Amino acid sequence: MKNILVTGAAGFIGSAFARYMVKKYPHYNIIVYDKLTYAGNLNNLSEIDDEGNYRFERGDIAARDVVRGILQKYDIDTIVNFAAESHVDRSILNPDAFIHTDVVGVYILLDEGRKHGIERFLQVSTDEVYGDVETGYSTEDDRFLPNSPYAASKAGGELMVRAYHVTHGMNTVITRGSNTFGPYQYPEKLLPLFITEAIDNRPLPLYGDGMQVRDWLYVDDHVTGIDVALHHGVAGEAYNIAGENEQHNIDVIKAMLKLLGKPETLIKHVPDREGHDRRYAMNCDKLRALGWQRQYDFPQALALTVQWYQDNEWWWREIKTGEYLEYFKRQYADRLAAADQDQPNNH
């Protein structure tokens, strides 16, 4: 590996990976390619702006001619694809964008990458492709049972990666990460949304009874898992990256409120979203066998995350304007109103 194209790396996990790779591997050239949609933010990459082995190019992974030009311009030999529409709520409101990026975009990256002769392609996916896991733990060989347009689009992208490995012999690897959190996460996702709302003493719209179970993975651990899979993963294989830290959503929010010194009365149980999976949980023995280990336990990672949002209001206050507020209103206004009407019988 010498010239690595990291797509979607102005987003949350992708920017963490880019910052990490630029510093850990100074002999690699890291070229970030990002469309800069609502969740893409160049502030996420500002700390590596002056690094000699980092470049930024703006573009859409579904724009074939632009992708081809970037591959040629930098003589790319490796692609790591983070580019994705990734929020379940938005996939319910507008699935079109998810199919465009998560399926068509992946296909174009693969097709142009194959023609260019890249040596390695890593697709970053999600535990949500496995669907609801009532008991036990998903392994890499389990079938896909996606329950949201987002999860279905990620599964579609994965199947295209598999097809290019089998049909064309491309050297591909897939990672499936669990519920990731940490600094620079766009504040539509549960933790950054609730941390930033709680800082302002605003109500926290928690879906249903809040007893949904997620496996919480700190972003720095997710990034090292991708690094291990990129360098040591077997071609054609997929690797789960699990936090191995199952928590009910409501317990995570209560722990967050305690760190902020805010009352639990901020929590408002609102009508649940459609098709809301109850539990995700994965086994990650396969990745651990390659040498990966988590470095952060959940209480430590949660405290670091809460502190970061307290210390970096400049970052998220700039985001929570305009389009963001329109989205928040569409998603939560009616639910919060319903919760207020139902207050005497609330959970």
C-alpha cells in the first residue's frame, strides 16, 4: 500500500480513520474523497491539514468519471470506502439517497477500481445488515436480514463487493462495525444528539421504552479494527468489529446525564420509529484472531465523548442550524408533542 483513497472521510468514522492513518503511516499517502453532504465536515480533518501525506478531493463516489480521474491522478492502489448515507431515520424519510450512495456508489468504486488495477478494496459496513438479534451473537457467516432501507442498502453494497471478489478476483475485505460513538459524530445520532440537547436543557426524545440494546464501540477502537482488517484480513472475507459492550439505550442516556450533572427528567419517551430493531450483537473472534484488541472500556469512552462535546461547542453549534433544525422538526416535533399529551401515562 502506498496511495490510499479513503472515501467518505469527512464524516465521523472516516475522518477518525484518516487522522489515524496519516499519523501512524507517514509513508502512506492518504487521499480523502468526500461529497461533503450535510454530514461531511472539513473541520473533522483540520488537525491533519498541514500533514504532507494528506490530500482532499471533493466528489461523489457515484460519479464515475470523477472517480476514474482521482484514481489516475494519485495512482491509487488501495480503496477504503466509508462513503455512505448512514442514518436509519433519514433512510425512512428518503431512501433514494441511500440506494444512490450505498449501492450504486459502491458498484462504481468497485468497477473503476478493478479497471484501474487496485490491489485492495475495503468496504466499511454495519452490524445492522444482520437485522434484529434476539439472542446470541451474529457471526460473519450469518445471513442478512436487514429491516430498514439503510440496512438493506448496506447489505446491497456488501453483496456487490462479494460479487466483484468472486467474479473478477478482486482483493476485497469487508468490516462490519457495531454502534460507534465518539468525537465529531454528527448530532443526529443518539449520543451526540442527546448530549448536545442536554447541555441546553432541552427534552431528549427517546424512542419507545428505551430498552433497545446496542453494542457500543468507541470510534478509536473501530478505527484500529479497520486498520487490522485492511493489513491482515483475508481476501474475500468479512470481519465483525464489536464493542462487546451491550447497553440499553436508556441506561446509556442516564449515564450520560449523570456525567453532565443533568436531571433524568429531561428524558421524554416518544413514539417509536418504524421497524426499530430491538437488539444488535456480534461475535468478533475472527478479527481478534488477527491481533485486534479494544483499548477503551465503555465508562472511560463515554466520559471522553461527553467531555469532547462540552469542550467543542463551536463544532456542533455551527451544525445545529438550518437544514439540521428542519430535519429535527420533521423527525421529532410530532413525537415530542405526543409525549407531552401522554405525560400522565408516560414510562
